[in-house]
Amino acid sequence: MLLAVLVGFTAMCLFGFMPILGPILAGFIAGVLAGGGAWRGAKAGFLSGMLGALIGASILTLFVGAIGSLRGGALGVLVGGLMGGVMGLGLILLSLVNAFLGFVGGAIGGAMRGRS
């Protein structure tokens, strides 16, 4: 399952330029690799989408916090950290769409793998 999630996350990064089809395709790949039916494939697709969301939000939070610290000392670090946290939370909420699309693709891939 871990391998399926990591490969699905890598596929989400590679297919990120395709807005709707990319997450479904990456979830499909994760679902096929996870095997074990639709539910296991759906979990793999959802987890790969959430992994991408958490990593992207963490990078964005650190980046915005670093920019804030360059501008204004201690107050800049506080404001930059707060802005980064808010933007990171927003990114996680927006990435739930990708996680849901990965869930759908993973369910399709897992169901196809379970039938063969």
C-alpha cells in the first residue's frame, strides 16, 4: 500500500499540469498498484492526494515564513508565519479536490484490478 501511495504521489506531481484528468489518472495508477478491490484502491488514491497536499502546504508555509523574516525581524517572522499558515491551510482545503479525484480514480483502478 505504501508503494502505491508513493507512486500515486509521484504521478500526481508529474500529471499536475492536467487539472482534472491528472489526479484521476494518478489515483487510478495508485489503485491498480494497491490491488485488493475498489476500497483499497480508493484509499491509496486519496492518501496520495493528501500526501501531495501536505507536502505542498508545508513548503509554502516555510517559504512565506522565510520571506516574512527577511523583511521585518521578529515581527516579520510572526506575520510571515501567520500568513504562511493561513495560505498553507487554504492550499490543503483546495487540495482536497485533488484528493477526492484521486479517491475516484483509485476506486476505478482498484475495481478493475480486483476483477482481473
